[in-house]
Amino acid sequence: MGWAVAIHGGAGAILESLTSTHRADVEAALPELTEVAARMLRDGAAAIDAVEEAVVALEECELFQAGRGAVLSAAGAHELEASIMDGHTGGAGAACGLQTVRNPIRLARQVMERTTHVFVGGSGAEDLARAWELDRVPNAWFTTQRRLDQLRAHLADPNSGRPHPATVGAVACDRKGRLAAATSTGGTTGKLPGRIGDAPVIGAGTWADQRVAVSATGIGECFLRSGSARMVSAHMELSGASCQAASRAVLDAMPEASGGLIVVDQAGRVALPYTSQGMYRGWALESGGSGIGI
Ligand code: ASP
């Protein structure tokens, strides 16, 4: 029992491109990024605030592929998307097609707090970010050399290689047993302009209710077709399965190597299953224990 948090920095064919320097950087960053939310939860913060701040920190860290360091579309531009859900209130917010919003998860949270809508996109979403005075940056600010190299390789041979991780997320249970989930992404390398993945879709990439909080990463089309994040909760409700068994069953029912899920339940139990080669992840529990994995 007690608070619990898990974060992810994407799932996919991680090991193929992991140099020893990059591995060292990631292994140094993951505990710090997990601690962003853990510190807040330890101090009594609400789960919804902890997951938002964890995802902002992940968006700001260019090692991971959301916000700065996000992957590029086939047109060589960034189209960012994010969603957030508060399991305690049932509130949700999401945004897609963002080109200048520095922290897409902040816009998703504001959509949840300040509008009667759940999902905004494109120029209307950009207008809201401007009106609400969220930080905005030129689209090129999100670009890093690593993502340019990945796009070039993809465009040279779109069928080469397996998908690399391109999303970040966080799930948390706070001291009052409230759950929340947040997910942010640039999508997939070389995606068609206008393509929307699972990350901003409530029920596919993100879900939180009073039972469980879930953030997904992997091949978005698989998660969209399965409604995966919501499915974990439905599985728990209908079969009485634990969050570990339910999340594993949801992934096992999807195509091989689809990706991974981070999950926390109302008792502060965490599950981090994946079917891809790897998943950048970190977790911390009030009851003791923390860790990272690749
Ligand atoms: N799920 C993301 C998408 O398809 C990508 C990822 O998680 O790596 O947009």
C-alpha cells in the first residue's frame, strides 16, 4: 500500500541502436526522472500533478522521444500529441497535431481543467496554447541530430529496422489511493503528416479510473485497434485479474512485439510488461524499492 509511480521512455527495438554512451546516459536519467514524481508523491501531492510533472521532465529530456528529441514525420517536421487522465475525477484531456507547444502534456492538462472537451487538435489546439500562455517554441527546437539520423535511415529504407521507442509516459497512485496516467509523444519516425497515434487517445494510449492507471507505448495502430489502456481495467473488472495478469493478457492478445504498458493499481502495485525488445522504464514505491530497466 502507499504511493507508487512508474514511468516509461518508450518501447521498441532499443538494443539495436543502444551505444554504451547512450545506455549510460539513459541509466543515469531514468532514476532522476522517476524521482520527479516520487518526490511529489512522498510530499503528499496528487497523482494527477505527479504524472504531469514527470511527463514534463521526460519531454524536456532529449534522450527520450517526446517534446525536445521527438521523432520526425516524413515531412521532416514534428507533430506532437499527449493525453492525461485523472482516475479520481474521471476527467481527461488530450491534444494532437501540435507544432509549437513545448510541453504537450501541459496543454492536455489545461484542456481537462479549463474546457468541457476532452480532445483538441491542430490549429485550434495551438490557439488554446497561445491564449493560455503556455510555452511555445519553433518546430525546429524539438529536433535533435539523433532523430534526423533516424528519419534519414527510415526514408532511405522504410522497411528496414523495427520501430524505435518514441513515447514517454507516467502512472501514479498517491497516498489517498487516487490514480492518474499521462502519455506524450512525437508519434512514429517517418509517419504520414496528419497521422495520429494511440498516445493522445483516451482508452488506447492512456487510461485511469479508480481501479488502475495505464500508459502505453509501441506500435500505436495496434494499441488503437485494441483500446489497450482501457482494456486493462476492463479485464481486471470482469475477470478479477491483478494488474500484472491483466496487462500481460492485454499485450499477449495483440500482435507480437507491439510494445509495452506501465500500470499501477489502487493498492500501489506496479506492472511493467512489454513484448518488444525493450522498454525504458523506472518505478518507485512507498512500500520500498525502486528501479529502472531497459
Ligand atoms: N505509440 C506511439 C505511436 O504510435 C509510438 C511509441 O510509443 O513508440 O505514436
